[in-house]
Amino acid sequence: MEATINKNYIYLIAALLVLAYLPALYDLVIDWSTDGNYSHGFLIPLISGYLIWRKRRELAQLDITSSTSGLAIVIIGVILFILGNAASEYFTIRFSLVVMIFGLILYLYGHSVIKRTWFEILFLIFMIPIPYVIYFSATFPMQLFASKVTVALLNLLGMSVVRQGNIIHLPTQSLEVAEACSGIRSLVSLLALGAIYAYLTQKRFSAKMILFLATIPIAVIGNVFRVFITALIVYTSDLNVTAEPIHSIMGASVFVVAFILLFIFGAILRRILK
């Protein structure tokens, strides 16, 4: 196999890929623009591109040896693309794009390149909105969990509060843990943050995976903290927690608490799994 690949060939493949996925890419940008849960999607391709650009000198020194196993992954991507279009299932169509990119790079450049760029490629998955069936099935349980823990903590502090579903009844008013406060929005963004943080700060693959998976309970803890502090403010004062800037500050507190916990847990992992 030649050590170099005809650039015109690469450009042709890239053009065909963009052309095939143009409607899906357009809808994806619309989702990023209109759905606050996925506004971080604009950043994901930029981050992936930057991380690969950082490795440009290392990648330029690698021998290019095409791998036919990449064709098998490309075929899987094509099948997913066809099935997704047939069923009008947007997640499958968008996911097939990541599969296709992974397969094409493996086929064109070989295992040595994919070994050094697998994270940057798979990181693109975080730009894809999760299926609504998963989103809505996870939202209400997370609302209930946040409200249950908050009520338990308030009762532990001697405050008289009652929970009815996802509604917390305080002495002066009732506080609803709405869908936007369920934590699913912050969980999606924090998973992307946890992935990049684990990749950049941990040396061992096992440590990277542990820190990434730890993002899930950490995100939940961060959201419970927000709901608890919000309820505490309502209980002890007459401040309007839905007004600005209090509402935005409470929302940002999820990420502050989560990142602090990620930083601490990551430091512990670096000591344990050197």
C-alpha cells in the first residue's frame, strides 16, 4: 500500500459524505440552535478538530497503511444510515455519520492513525441529541430523585416540608422540580465535559473510563445540590428564585459543583492509578 493517499480521492469522499448527510447536518444545527439541552453541540466538532490539530506533527510521521477492516465499519455505517432514513429515526442517521467517519479513517489511514484519533472521532457522539424516548423516560425519575433527596435533607435540618410527586410543599409556597430542573440537561453537557477532562488528565485507560462514568453520579449530585439550595432559599427568605440573576446562578451551580467533584475525583485517581 502506498505511503501517501491521493488528496483528490480524499476530497471526493469527503464531498460525497457531506452531500449524503447534508439534510441530517442541517437538522442537527437546527437542534443545536433551538434546544438549550444541546447548545453545546456547536463546540463538539471544534473541540475534536482542535485535539486532532494538536497531534498534527505526530500524525504526519506515521506510516499510512490502509486497513480493510475499516470497510466493514463503513458498511455498518451505511446500513445504519439506510435503516435510520427508512424509519425516520434521526439519532440512528446521525450516529451512522460518526461510524462512517471512524470506518473511513481506519480504511484510508490504518490502525496507527485510528489508535491516536479514536477519542476525537468518538467524541463527536456528544453532538448528537439523545433519542427522545430515552430523554423522557429518564427525566421524570430524575425529577423525583432530586425532590426526594431535597425533602429528606430539609427534614434532616428540622424544616417542615412535604413532597407530592415532584412538587415540594414549603410553608410559604410550593416548589416544582420541573423538567428543566431534572438534571438531564446538565447530565448531557457534563458527560461531554467529563469525557474530555478524563481524556486529558488521566494516563491509564481504566482511569479515563472510571472518571468518565463517575460523571453520571456527579452530575446527579450537582443537580440535587441546586434543587436543595433553591428550596433552602425559598424556605428561609422571600427571594424570587425564578427571577434573574438567581435562576441563572442556580443553574450554573450544577456545573461548578460537578467540576469541583470531577477535579477532586480525578486527582484521587491520578494518585491511585498512576
